[in-house]
Amino acid sequence: MDAYDIVIIGAGPGGYTGAIRMAQLGFKTAVIEKDKTFGGTCLNVGCIPSKALLQSSELYYEASHDFADHGIKIESVKLDLEKMMARKTKIVGELTGGIEFLFKKNKITGIKGMARIVDANTIEITDANGIKVNIQAKNIVIATGSTPVELPFLKFDEKKILSSTGALALDFVPKEMLVVGGGIIGLEMASVWARLGSKVTVVEFADKICAMMDQDAVSVLQRSMKKTGVSFMTSTKVTASRSVGGRVELDYESLTDGKKASIQGDVVLVATGRKPFTDGLGLENVQIKKDERGRIQTNAHYQTNVPNIFAIGDVIVGPMLAHKAEEEGVAVGEFLATGFCHVNYATVPSVIYTHPEVSSVGMTEAEAKAAGIEIAVGKFPFAANGRAKAKGNTEGFVKIITDKATDRIIGGHIVCAGSSEMLGEIVVAMEFGGSSEDLARSFHSHPTMSEAIREAALAVDKRQRQG
Ligand code: FAD
Ligand code: NAD
């Protein structure tokens, strides 16, 4: 029977990134993946295909609506959806193939098959032909990720009732699309299909969309999405669904005045969250404890109640983000090598890759106030930034939140085109325990959108020069 120092179950960002660090640290490492390709949700049906379609659809929308402002006339812009989808599929294929290469390069054994924990040191693997083999592991890392939550009256068929996976693979532009859930997936997918011509309605249970994000920033995004034709119904509960003449009809109830009505669409995307995935994993064989939401419980070193079995990524507590899973995978490797590991959850960035992008790190004003921290806030609008004007991207702002007593940065929020690439500066400043003064005294090339970060940092002390 093959034997390894570490066997990771699941080849998503948590599993494959962790495996590379473990191999670098000298551990004999294997990764088991039940799907046909490595890369997990992120590479196959998540981060990467969604960003490919967001990019293509944004270019299509810009060419159709925005080029004329720059004095560029295009007689007719045509959509080739098949080609757009083929481009997405090619990118996914290149990146998932890249993981195979990284495994070989780092001498990691990649195994395709469904893993089931038999006991604390034995894993059974069933391949696509149903053939079973057992392998031995000194340590096991569960990195099995998450799957979309289904509503009882909206079961995914991926044709009319879509999860994010179906919404990333439509072969036609629906005339009308309903999106249940105004979270990150809902807004990203609503953006893609609205830009390509769908009339999209987002139905959200809460009284606001993306409730956890900076609400000033979210309102800029919501205004902008409305301009592309997306409608929003908040405080609305979907109660039933049916098929009517090949379309989907949803019954809903307003949570503000109790009024009931229904709405129809050609397809409905259900984006009401994701849940940890542990089906068929054999957790019962080792009595691994889960919390009330089905997340595997771990200590600060990602150890479960069985000391040589670890868990990371979407399957444990915390934001369901690829970079969070990656850091946890690395941390387990370092813990096994040194007895120490640390992930700083105060600096996990989060981005909604819409137009404009909403990028956040650390606390919102509301969270800081709820934690009883006296804050100072500096805000700077892109309407007053020269590069933003030159680009024609003046929507949005930068907001820097500091602890008033020390000037230490505790939060940063940027809403503008491309803010995902700008946020890193604030993340690094926070990681170094930086202050708004540190950002304010750092050079920023002129003219750049990043100058708005410096101006917002200066604005914490009311010293901004532009705007
Ligand atoms: P996963 O990536 O889910 O990987 C788990 C793997 O384990 C899967 O491949 C699964 O097949 C395998 N597995 C499960 N059980 C077994 C078993 N018993 N045996 C063998 N293999 C098994 N995050 C971001 O940070 N940025 C984004 O832009 C972003 N966009 C997203 C867009 C969409 C549409 C979705 C759905 C998600 C997005 N996410 C994004 C979230 C991100 O994909 C996840 O947070 C991330 O993939 C979690 O990584 P993971 O390694 O924990 O699990
Ligand atoms: P989410 O938790 O971000 O949003 C779900 C939304 O659905 C919430 O606003 C919630 O109030 C609403 N909701 C829940 N039940 C509802 C109901 N019955 N009717 C109407 N609304 C309802 O979840 P998601 O958008 O499905 O995304 C899942 C995970 O994937 C998230 O944790 C996110 O971090 C991750 N993800 C990240 C990115 C990114 O980083 N850009 C992109 C996509 C997904």
C-alpha cells in the first residue's frame, strides 16, 4: 500500500497550494481529486471562468456603449457567445492543466478518484471505473470545499434553474433572467448577462444587497448596475416556483408590507450561498466534529478533533475565498514542519468583480463602531482624480478607516473600475501595521488611480490636496 507523510483530499486552491508548500518543506505529499481536472471550484466553475466572462462581457458592453464617448465609432457590435464561452473553457483548461504540471514539478502525487477516510491513517480511493485502492497517510488534510445551496422549491436542473455552474455555461442569452440572492455570485453573474443583453432582476431576502460590504461602496455599485438595466428587489422572500410555458415563475412576498406577487423569467439563478461539502468523505469513521452549519471544526492550527487530520478552506469557518483557502493550506504545511503557523484574518481582502469593482479589506465603519473602536475616516472620490477622468472611470471612491487613537489602518474600501488590483497596497500596509500617515507619505506615480488612496489617507487628517 502506498504511504505518504501528507494526503490532501481535494485539489482546489486550498489543496493544491498547500500541497506545493508541503512538498517544498520535504513532505512526501499526495492530492486526491474526485473531479476530472484539478483546480477545484475556483479554477473549474468559480473564480476563473466567472472572471473570464466578466472580462469578455465588459468589453462587449464598452464597445456597444462607451467607445463613442472616446470618439470611436463602431457601426455594429455583434456577440459571438459560442466563441466567448470557448475562450473561457480554454483558459480553464490551461490553468487546470497547469496544476498537473505544478504537481509533477514539485514531485506531488496527483490521484484522480473519490476519497473516503477509513481510519485516521487510511484513505480509500475509488476511481472513475469503480476500482478501489487504499493508501496510508501519517497526516490527512480535508480540503473538500463547498457546493451551492439549493432552495427546496428551486432544485437545480442547470437548464432553467441554475446554480453558478449553469450560469457560467449558458449557450444563449436569456431575454429575462431572475437572480435569487444579491450576494457576490448574484451580482457578478447578473453583470455578465445584463451586459450581454438580458433583462436581469435580482431578488434579495435582506433589506440590502451584499450586507457585509461597505454600504457606501455597494450603493455606488447598485446605481451603476441599474444603469445597465439590472433591477433590484430587496426585503423580498421567494416562496414558490413553477414552470409556465417553458418559463420559470416565482411567487414572492414583500417583507416590508407583506404584499404577494409573482415574476417570470426565462431562467433563474439561485445564488443564496454555498455550504461545506463532506458527502461520502467517511467523517463518521473517525468521528470528526462539525458545527451547526456543517463546517468541520478545527483549532487555530487547523487540527480537527483527530490530531493528525486537518481541515482548510471552504469546508471550515471563515470567508469562502480562494486566497483564504490557499493561506490555510500553506499554514498546515508550516505547522507540520515547525509546530507553528499563523493566518492574519484581519487582512483577508474581498472583491466583487463587477463594474465598478468593490474591494474591501478589514473592518467597515459599521463593524468598527460595533466593536467600540473610535475611528477616523478619510474618503476621496475618483471624480477628482486626473487618471480616472482620462480613463472615463470616475465612479466611486477610496475610504480609509483608522483607529483614531493610533492612526493604524483597520479598514480600506475602494469602489472603482479595477479596484481589485489597487487594494493590495492597503492590504500590505495593514499587514505591516501601517498608519494612514504611512500611505500619505508614500510616493504614488502621477497620474494614477492609486493617487486616490494617498488622498484618502491624507483625508483621514483632513489634509487632502485634490478634490
Ligand atoms: P474547492 O475549490 O471547492 O475544492 C475542493 C475540491 O475537493 C473540489 O475539486 C472537489 O471536487 C474535491 N473533493 C470534494 N470531496 C472530495 C472527495 N471525497 N474526494 C476527492 N475530492 C473531493 N473566490 C475568490 O477568492 N475570488 C473569486 O473571484 C471567486 N469567484 C467565485 C465565483 C464562483 C462562481 C464561485 C462558485 C466561487 C468563487 N469563489 C471565489 C470562491 C472560491 O472558488 C472558493 O472559496 C475556493 O475554491 C475554495 O477552495 P477550497 O480549496 O476550499 O475548495
Ligand atoms: P453570499 O453569501 O455572498 O450571498 C447570498 C445572498 O443571498 C445574501 O445576500 C443572502 O441574504 C441572500 N439570500 C439567502 N437566502 C435567500 C433567499 N431564500 N432568497 C433571497 N435571497 C437570499 O453567497 P453567494 O453569492 O452564493 O456566494 C457564495 C460564496 O462564494 C460566498 O461566500 C463568496 O465569498 C464566494 N464567492 C466569492 C467571489 C469573489 O470573491 N469575487 C465570487 C463568487 C463567489
